[in-house]
Amino acid sequence: MSTPKELRYSEEHEWVKVEGERVRVGITDFAQHELGDIVFVELPEVGDEISADEPFGSVESVKTVSELYAPVSGKVVEVNEDLSDSPEFVNESPYEKAWMVVIELSDSSEVDKLMTAEQYEEMTKED
């Protein structure tokens, strides 16, 4: 499974790519593998405020529905509309095509609290 080194990771299996004052968020390769085939993705609206560790959407697979938890707080400035028509992108390309939202950070120090790739790999070994 892939864990890109330049990203940060949450305990809830979201990845975060820092882009200046904004972050791009999706779910990890580990998470999509555990969930199985993704059939539906529910995401917030542009302009929504989200808070770290709070649900901001969900993914539905053939096995289960799983909530998405915000790794950071801020305002949603972009939503990946492609996932409405092509939820399978989450399985095919979790780090490229299947980003879910772009968030304008309200507190950039929250990113520092997220795990590095090495820490995330260590955590997922234990599962």
C-alpha cells in the first residue's frame, strides 16, 4: 500500500496535502483498501465550516458506510465534484483523482499535530 512521504495523516485515515494556507484532503490507500469498492461519496458544500475531528461527509462501500472526519478546521473552498459520478476514483487513485475537499485553514498549527507517513505506517501495522 502507498503512503506518500510528503503528506500528513490523521488517526481516522485521512491524508492532508499542504498547499500554502490551504490543505487538500482525501482518504488513504489503507482506508480505501479496508472499505472495499466505494459506491458513493457524500461531501460538504463549498463555504461550509468544518472542525477538526468532526464528521464532514461519508463514503459508502459495498461493505459499509464510513464517516469522514476532518483532520483540520477551516472553510471548504473546493469540493471534488468528480466523485459524485465516479466514486470508484477513491479505490483507483486515492491520492490523485480522489481528493475530496480543499480547506482554507483556520489554524495552520493543526497540521503539525497530524502524523508523518512513517508514524501512519506504524499505526496501520498494528490494525
